[in-house]
Amino acid sequence: MKKTKSLPENMQKIICGAISILGFLLLWQAAVSLTGLGKIMPGPAVILNAFFRSFVEEIAGYTVLGHIFWSLSRVLVGYILACLLGITLGLLMGRFRLMEAIFNPFYEMIRPIPPIAWISLAILWFGIGESMTYFIIFLATFNVLTINVYRGTKALNQELAGCAKMLGANETQVFWTVVLPATVPYIFAGMQIGLSTSWAAVVAAEMVRSSRGVGFLIVSGMDLNNIPQIFVGIIAIGLVGFLLATCMRGVEARLCQWNVRGK
């Protein structure tokens, strides 16, 4: 008796995911058609129609791709700044006790504060503009990235660094050949989480005051009582967030193959 070959695991996930999404849409449509939900919530057909039309029809001067571009450009600025400072501070705190003693108490004090809590101060400091948005995105990424790099550096097997020094390596050589390679998986983990939090932060910042971006789409739809437009913004947020996370995992798999294979 021949054994039937099972579907590859990835294909099974795709099929199960497609079935669950289709089932959800059917239940949604049934609830709208058979109950009073349709008075406050349009069906998925209306929402999807509005979403696809938003690729060619402008909303406040931009298509949905234009609004996504503006949001991504803001994320890019704040995210890059946070990566540069967060990775540097995390490595310094994890490697040098003096730097840990100086910065860790202050960092632990501000780390639990959500980025959204800083919006009021950011408006007072920077005004209503792009700088305020960059600042909120920076904080959202900086916190999670710094703690990941810091913990990764602290978790380093000190015997490896000791062996390198016994072989004649100085502190700089130990950092580049032992510390940094061992910390790379933690850096990418922090960058991946930071990218997700920065994407959420830009939406929150744009909802406060902006004339373009996916956060603006949602607030504008609320002001106009346009539920399909609100869902256009929500769907755009979800899809872009998913694509960003997928791309980051792909980059990590390429650059950290030793870590991925060991999982």
C-alpha cells in the first residue's frame, strides 16, 4: 500500500489561512445580510470594493499608495535614527559596566512609557509637523531595539571573549570578531519588533494631526462618517505591516543563516 504524500507544511499553512479568511468573510457577509449589523457596518464586498478603488481614486489628493508612501517615508527616518542610536547604546551598555551603570537606570525609567504618551510633549517641543512624527517613531523603535541588543550582549559567553584575548586579540578585535557576530540575531530580533512598533506609532502620530498617511485616512473617514474609508486605512495598515515583517524575516534568514538553521 502506497503512502500518500502529505502537502508541504508551507502549503498547508497557506490553504488553512485562505480557508479561515474566506470563512470569516462569509460569516461577516451573512451577519450583515441577516441581522441589523448592516445598519452600522457595511459588508466585505463594499469594503473590498472601496479598497481596490482607492488604488485609482484619490482620497484627499492621494491614492492609497500615496498615503502608504508618506507613512513609510516617515517610518524610514525615525527607524534609521533609532537603529543607529539603539544598537550603539545597547552594545555599549552590554559590553562596558561603566556605560551600563550610567545609562541603564535612566533607560529602565523611560522604557515602560508607551510612545503615544509622549505625543503631547512632542507637539509642545516640535509643533504639529513631521518632526513630531519622527520623534514618536524614534521612541517606539529605540526602546525595543536597545533592550534586545543590551540583553543579547549581556548573554554573550564570556569564555569566547576570554579565549580571543588569550590568542592576542585586543578589545577592538574582540568586539568585531566575537561580540558583534554573537549579537547579530538579537539585533535583527529587535529591528523586526521595532519595525512593527514604528509602523503602529506612525499611524497614531498621523491620527493626531496630518493631511496625508494611513492614519489620516482613518481619522478623515471618521470625520466624514465614511466607514469604507476607515477600513481602507485599516486594511492598508495590516497589509503593509505584514509585508514589512515578512521582508525583515527574509533578510534575517539571509544574514543569520547559522541562527535560523539552529532553530
